[in-house]
Amino acid sequence: MLPAKDVDWCWLQERSDSPWYPHTLRVFRRVPGEGWATSIERVRKALAAKLGM
């Protein structure tokens, strides 16, 4: 999980994946003004969908 701004260059601003970790990592960024609880809920939903829950 990454903040909405001031992110290290290696996380590539416009991508939700990483060439450094192909097929193994998904990047979740906070939307400006979004609280961490909302960000965590997006991660939870994505994980549930991936696991078929």
C-alpha cells in the first residue's frame, strides 16, 4: 500500500503492478483525500475476489 503522493520512483506512478515483481505484486495507492480505512477496504475486497470469497 502506497500513499497518494511522494512515492519512491521505483513504484511507477501510473501502474498498479511492478516490473520489479512481475505477476506477484499489486500496488494499491491511496486516492487523494482517502483515509487509510478506505484504502484497506479496497485491499480486502481485492483479496476476497482473488480468493473467490
